[in-house]
Amino acid sequence: MRIWKNALLAGALALMSTGLAYAEDVKIGFVVKQPEEPWFQDEWKFAEMAAQEKGFELVQIGAQDGEQVQSAIDNLGAQGAQGFIICTPDVKLGPGIVAKAAANDLKLMTVDDRLVDNEGNPIESVPHMGISATKIGEAVGQAIVDEIKNRGWEMAEVGALRLSYDQLPTAVDRVEGAISVLEANGFPKDQIFDAPQAKTDTEAALNAATTVLNREAGLKKWVAFGLNDEAVLGAVRATESVGIPSENVIGVGIGGADSAINEFKKAEPTGFYGTVIISPKRHGYETAVNMYEWIVDGTEPEGLILTSGQLALRDDYQQVRQDLGISE
Ligand code: GLA
């Protein structure tokens, strides 16, 4: 009996000293920069699915600036969480986030937007899951080129709106991927116009695009691309507000969440021609499971995972969603 008791005690001590935890004790934070955006709502939804499945507690926090990030991390520490996943509002907060996580004894993973150090280089010690931004941008560019040809447009008569948010490396990679394909197909460089967004939402994109459209009023046909669906939707709304008909607009976004799907469902086609669907399930569910396994059995997640995308158009989005296993 005594031996048995001692063995139990020793087991418990071993568990404690290696930091292993039981599922019901595990608490994981999922912090996102733009909680109202459908992409992040979906990430949360799938992270919660992982929580239900594994039996841990998920704490969802929206943090839209550096101060909110700091208090979110302190809050998670005070609640006894063991780790968190974050899509930061600003990648330059990287060193601060790493330090705060360590101070609170929290494991840290990033999703979507990769932290950078003081020199602007990615912080490779933090496991990250993001999209393969350049390749996905190229898919956007190819879809635009194909549709320019399909509509029989002369490249020389078309303007391109580059909805930009250049402080975010993945945003730069996405738009530059699109531009490389446009240029390789003869799109004139000097007809690609930067429309810098103050924020990564539709309203900011609408404002940015409107300025360019008013300035370049001589051009009557437009293509648009950017960081995500919200950027391109903002550009499409801007073309509508200055009276450019939808058949003169080819916008291709990145995302494929409700903002894009609702657009496809409209009775009349808009200038929002397509989107490259990416996977909130992989980004939400997988990162949460990876964090859970890291906490429970010490398996450190892969350092860098890049996920792929699939082009969907107004005409075929239902089929594409079905093929991807995401139709309702
Ligand atoms: C960034 C964008 C989001 C979404 C994700 C995907 O965070 O702001 O809209 O595209 O990347 O990784």
C-alpha cells in the first residue's frame, strides 16, 4: 500500500516537474487583430472545435493595438493559461510579444502574420502558420490576366489597383505575387497604382481606392487585388461609387469567408470576380491542436507551416467549396 502511494506521489511530482498537464487544466488563448472580420471569426470557430474535441478551454481575445496585446497576454498569464496563438495587429510588436509571453510563462505561436525582430527579419524561434503568400498572390494575378483576355480587353486601356498595406510582409508578398504575373503578361507597369490602406478593412480600402480612381479618371477599366477579400471589396465599392460599371471591373480577393461568398450570392454580378479560398480550419484548428500538444506532451510545433489556396469564381465557388469540404 505504501509503495503504491509513493509511486503515485512520484508520478504526480514527475508530471508537475516536466510541466505536463491534463486536458481539463489546459487553457489556451487565441488572440486576433480584427475580431469582426469573418476570416478571424472562422479561425476562432475552428479553434473552439479543437477545444471541444480535446477538452481544453479556449480564450478568445480581440486585440487591435499594442496596448491591447500587452494586456491580453498579462490577462492570459493571470488566468493560468499555458500558451496562446496570436495574429498580431502589428508584426513589429514581435520582440515585445516574445518577452511578455516569456514573462508570463506562456508558450507562443503565431498565425497569419509573422512577427519580425528589430531589424525586420522574421522571428524564427516562434512557430508560425501562414499562407504561401507569393504563390497565392500569383494565383490572383493569373485569374485577373485570364479574365482580361477572356473579356477581350487591351492591357493598355486598363488600370490596376494595388490595395496595399506595406508594413505587413505577407501583404507585400501577396500583391507583389499578383503584379509579377500581370507584368509577365504585358500589363503596363505605369498603370499599376498603389492605393495604401490605413487599416486592413473594407472601409479603409474603399477610401484608398476612391482617391486613385478620382485621380486616374481617364481609365475606364480596372482590375483590383490586395491583402484579402476586404481590400478588394473596398476597391469594388469604390468603382461603383464613381460610376464604373461592374463589367469593367475585375477584382480578385484572398480569403473566401462570408464577405466573399455573400458577394457571389448577389443576384447581379459585381466587380468582385473571384477569390482565392484559404483555410481558416487549418489556421484555427491546427494551430490550437499544435499548441495543445505542445502543452500536454511537450511536442514542439513545426517552425513554419505555409498553407495553400484555391481559386473560386462567382460561377464555380459552390463546387470549389464542396471540393474543399467547406460547403454548408
Ligand atoms: C492576414 C489578413 C487576413 C487574412 C490572413 C490569412 O492576417 O489580414 O485578412 O488574409 O492574413 O493568413
